[in-house]
Amino acid sequence: MAIGLLLRHRLGNVDLSKEPNGSKHWLEACRGPKGDIQIGLRKAYRLLDEMQDSLGKQFTSDKTLPGVLRERNESILAHGTKPVEPAACSKLLDLVESLAGGAIADCKSKSALLRFPWSR
């Protein structure tokens, strides 16, 4: 259900009429100069949490995730210049697999089909 909610919201133009009343105030603060409401990853999961979605609740309650995401964002693979430690990659992969596994039925076997043949 959560993935469908994220897609419905089209994070680049959130429709306030479809959002919970308690979320509308902070969403309004995300309105850009063109009038559209744009939210990123963390705010999307906050919105899902406020919609009582299990994936949103899992994301926002995980206390290790912010640190792992910060490491990823500061890495050369994302927005920063730091090399990535193998342990950080493994931790992020474990967290993503846990989140995806709770939202997508048979996630592990489906993701295996998407891997490059040489990475199996």
C-alpha cells in the first residue's frame, strides 16, 4: 500500500486535498515558488507515517536509518566526497531490504531478477 501512496502523491506536486488535516500545515511550508508542494524522502515517509501507513511507521521509528542515510548522502556515490566503507553499504542494504520486504510481497526473489548476471 505504501508504494502506491508514494506514487499517488507524486512527490513533486503533493495535492493537499488528499492529505490528512494534521499534515497540511507542514506540507504548506513546502510550497515552492511555482506554487507546487515538493517533498523529499524523509518528508514522504513522515507523511506516510501520519497516514498510519506501516512502511511510514517503520521508516520513522528506525533510529539507525538517519545516520546511515547521512553517511550515504556524504559519500561520493551520492552528494558528497567521502569514500564509502563496505560496512556502511551493507548496513544501508540491510535497512532497505527490510523496508522493501515489508512493503513488497516476495521482494527478495523479485529483486534477484533485477540483478546483473555477473553480480549474482
